[in-house]
Amino acid sequence: MKENNRIRVCHVMLGMDVGGAEKFVVDLTRTLQDVEFFLFCLDSKGKWYEDACVKGRECMDTKVGEGWYLSGVNQLVDFIRRHRIDVLHAHTHRTHIYCVLAHLITHIPVIVTFHGSGFGYMRRTLLERKFMSYATVRMVAVSEATRKAVCEKTGIPSRKVAVIRNGVDVRHFVPVESSDKVNIRRLFGIPEKAFVIGSTGRLSREKNYKMLVRCFARLRTVYPDVWLIIAGDGVDRPEIESELRHSGVSNYCILSGIQSDVLPWLHAMDVFCLTSLTEGCSIALLEACSCGLPAVVTDTGGNAEIVKHNVSGFVVPVHDEIAYTESLKLLHENTTMRKQMGSESAKIVSEFFTIERTAQNYRRLYREVVGYAEH
């Protein structure tokens, strides 16, 4: 085990655009102060490239990345040697491949975090994952559901995959006072007494925002005071805008675009919504729950490990628009239920999902890996 020098960990990412894995890297590097972090991106820098608290960062030359992996792996190997990296930390299937190939050259240990179970299940991908597991010293899943899905699909024994859940800064994501909520809504042009549902995150297919829009439209036919906030951006924005127009509710929805801080948008909401087709351990959901919002989520990935059904919100089957809408109706009609569930949401996050708890679990993992890697 290293005693005199701090462990040097390199996160290997595709890029640092807005997303759950990227936010995880930013938060972990800011929180875990006794580890020296580095960042290597394969594709592009992205919005959060400069936000990670790292000693060194590099984005691979796009020309190098074309064709066979070898040239790109050599650039990663050079980065490893220049910065005397102790541990490579992969976060996606392709970054995992690069890390394993670099490991074969440098013998630097590799760990991988599975941020979700929505990866492709082509035979080649599954075989690659199984093969790479033999060259990976530790594998981590962000939820029990993710571990189960990964192991069932790949054949990797569950004993080889640890669970370290994501966490958020509960000192930043705090409930809002009623008077402040009113002022925030005024700023956004939302009626003070509206019932506001919303979501934050990347606008991508797996988040299934079009279902949320349809449920919102159903809700407005009964309660004309309902508004919708979607804070984020992504490739699915045009389709979401089309669904809003088709449903006739565009005038009551705010698509805010990418936000450097989603806290004010969460504070404008009464209920947080997640209609995902697949999830790992949603950081967006954790942030909302930490703010004391009840949540209505689909039963996929680790959602049910965060939201306790009938306690801190509702967990409904994926694609079940009727059940989803009925859950929102219950929360609209019962202010006391909303407050109680919101309070439970904040308690659950503060007990089980803080970034400090997550960081210390990774700290132990890194120290263990470096200890086993010493010769």
C-alpha cells in the first residue's frame, strides 16, 4: 500500500458533456480530496471538461481515434506514464476497452463502474465484457438492479461486482422555503399557485420524455393549473417539442435548455418525474429527492432503490401512462401527502445517498486496488 504518496487515479471518459456519469466524475473529484485525479477523454471535451477537479487532463486527438484502437491506446499509455497514474477508472464499454488494452502494456490496474444496464446486448459486446472482466481488478455497479442486469446478461459472477451507489451534495440540494418558491416561479413566468411537475437531465431516447409530455397533457385535461418544467437539452429535444405541440400544451411547458445549476428549477417544482426506460442510480433523481420533492418514477434500474413506493413517491411500471398519470393526480389532490413524501425523500438521500458516503467507498476501493497492485 502506498503510504507517502497520494493515489493517482485517471478517469477515462468518452467526453464530459452533461450526463449522469459525467456529473459523478465532477462531484467525486471535488469531494475526495486525498486522491489525485486525472482525466482522459476519448471523443470530445464537453461542457464539464474544465469542471472536474483534476491534476491533469487530455482529450484524445480525433484523428488518432479513427480505425484501429492502437494509436489511441498509445496516447493513453503516454498519458499514464507522464502522470505516473496508479489506477485507471473506466465508465463506459469503449473506455473500458481502452483501459484494458492500456493495462496490457503498462500493467496499471483497471476498475470499471457500470452506470446503467442499458448497454447493447449484441453477442460481441457481451463477449467483450466477459473477456475484459478478467483483466479488470474491480467492477462496480451503481445499484443492485444494475449489478443484477449486468451479471445476468454477461455471465460475470455477481461476487465480482460490488455496489457503490451514487451520491449528491445534500448541503447544496436542500428544500426551499415557500416564499422563495413563489419568487422563483415569478422569475420563470409560472403562476404562483400552479401545480408544477418536472424533470432534469439529458434529453435522450432512454429518458422517455415523450411519455412525460403525454401524461402532462392527460393531467391538464383534469387540472388546468398544471405546468411542466424540463431542464436540460439533447438530441431528443425536437421530438419533445413536437409532442408538446401535438398535445396542445406547449404554452404550459418550459424547456429551459442546459443549466449550470438545476437547483432553482427543482425549487420551482412540486413533484419530480422520471419516465425512463432504463436507469442506473439517477443523480438527477437524487438531487430532486434531496430537495424534498416527492417523485413519480418508472420501475427500472435503481429507481425503486431510491424512491420508496407509497412512502417517498410512487413507482409505476415502465410505459404505463395511466398509472403514471393517476399517481400525479393523487399528489395534486393531496398537499399533505406531497409534504410527507417530500420529507421522506430528503431523509432517504441524507442517510444513504450523500456524495461523501460515495466518495469514501471509492477511496477504500482505490486504496485496496493500489495495495493489491503493489509488488
